Amino acid sequence: MAFTSGITGFEAILETYTNCIIYNHWTWYWTWITILLTFLASRWFYRWFREDFSNTESNLL
């Protein structure tokens, strides 16, 4: 979750102090949720591809 928070924090700073990012109906928590879900999905796919589902409950996060 540290990577997700870092990316979201950087985006929030860019949105607040520059005109590089301008959102109409988007907030920082939507960014955080979508990045987190993307990271979790890519980790799940990697583990599925490598057939490494020995202990799924403790290794999800």
C-alpha cells in the first residue's frame, strides 16, 4: 500500500499546485482505489501464472 499511497500523493500534489492534471469528477481516493486494485490484480495474475498459490490468505496483501 506504500506504493499506492506514494503515487496518489504525488498526483494530488500535481493536481493541487500545477495545471498538469485537472479532474472534473475524480478525487484522490478514486485514484488510490484503482491503483491498489491494479496492483492486486497484477500480483494475483503473476502468482496464478507462476502457479504459486500455496498460501493465498496470508499473501494477498
